Amino acid sequence: MAYWQDRKTSERRILFGTVDGRLIELDAGTGKPVPQFGVDGAVDLRAGGADKFKQEPSWGARVTSAPVVFKDLVIIGWGLPEFPGKGPSGDVRAYSVQTGKLVWTFHTVPHPGEFGSDTWSTDAWKDRMGANVWSTMSVDEALGMVYLPVGSPAYDFYGGDRKGKNLFGNSLVALNAATGKLKWYFQLVHHDLWDYDLPAQPSLITVRLEGHSVPAVAVVTKMGFVFVFNRITGKPLFPIEERPVPQSSVPGEETWATQPFPCQTSCNSSAIDDARRGQQSFC
């Protein structure tokens, strides 16, 4: 659950999602639905996100983690089926805590003309399921940023119908929490074929590098890696290298040639200096 409190009054709210795709708001003092939020205290998240897919797949879109709150906004993702490739979108949305009205939407699969749309083969973005935030987001209130652990595009074991890197699938994405505008991103798996979605909430930490304190965000992966980035700029704080990886022989598949790996060997002093300054370097 998420908690909201008005900074000027004594109003307090509890917000949570449901398995049938609703966002519900309760008065924290009474436990009763807040009538002015959505319709009788609930917002139908499937409206505008899964309308034409209500029966297929049968269990549809559902909320699997708590939403997060930034000022007077509640920001929420949801869980989606991992197959077939087409279905409800994984868009992340922000709603007014007071009214339940939609304030902004971030397309986790970019639409034509949006940044990242060229990482999808022609029309592969359309009705693309997955690339959703089923895990928990993190908010830095002081910076006004929200951090999204984005999952795999569907189908998550075959990508012949979605050739390319497939942004923003399998990416840590930082947004302006007030507007939903992209601040930075880092894709941890290119063109995922292994269900290697980001499974955990990003951790907001402070890293000490040669006597300097750096605001950072750390993510863990299903591959057993830890990636650490400057929380403001998105630059890796420790070296990452793109390594060649085995390629698929499945007909129609086009595996990405390399994948990012945290540095596994000792790094020289210049690489550490680059990392402290927020510049990417390699082992």
C-alpha cells in the first residue's frame, strides 16, 4: 500500500491496487472509500490500457506491487501476461490523489516519433504487451524523480516479431515525477529472450568514491549482477562493458550481439576517476 497526507490539512489516504486492475483510495482514518477519487473511490486502470484485451488473456492486467506517491500524485504500474506478444500495454501512469484523474502517461514501449521508437522493428510496438513495471518503483522526493524497473517485452522467450534493442524493456528508467518526462535510462538487457526483467525495487543509496559522496541508485538483476548509477545523471558509477554473447539459431530470431556486464576485473585509476565523474568507462 501507499500512504498520502495533505501538507496543509489533516487529510490522509491509503492507496492500493487490485488483481482486477483497479486503483483504490481509502480514507486512512475511517477505512472508507474516498468518493471524489475516480468513481466511488476507485479508478479502472484497464480503461485506456487494456480495453480491447479484457478477455484475452483471460486474467488480464493486474496490480502486483504497491503504487508510489509523489506530492499529490499516485504513480502506478501493473503486471501483465508474458505471452502472447500482443496485449495490454505496460505504460506507467500518474493520477491525482484528490480526484483520480489521469495526469501523465509514460509509454514504456515508445510510440512512433518518440525517443526509442527506432529500437523496434516496423509496427512491432503496436499493441506490444510487456515492458511493464510489475515490481516496485522508488521516488526521490528531493530530486523530484521516480525510478522504474521495467520488465521484459512479451513474448519474453522469442523476439522474432520485435527485432531491435526494444527500449524501454529491461531498463532502469528515471522520470520527472511531476510530468512523466524521461530524464535518463539504462538498458540492462538488450532484446530480452530469457525473461530477465528487473525483479526488484531500485535502491536509493549514497556511494563514497575516493572521499566523495555520490547520490546513487542500485539495481539487482536475475543474472546475479548489481548495477550502480549516479541517481541524477544515470551515468554508471562503476565500469560496465558490452561483451559479445552467444547468438540464437532459432529461425527468424535476431539476437543482440552484446550485453552489458558490470566490470569483473580490476580497474585502473583512470577508470575509477571516470566513474566518479559520472562517465562510462570499460575494464
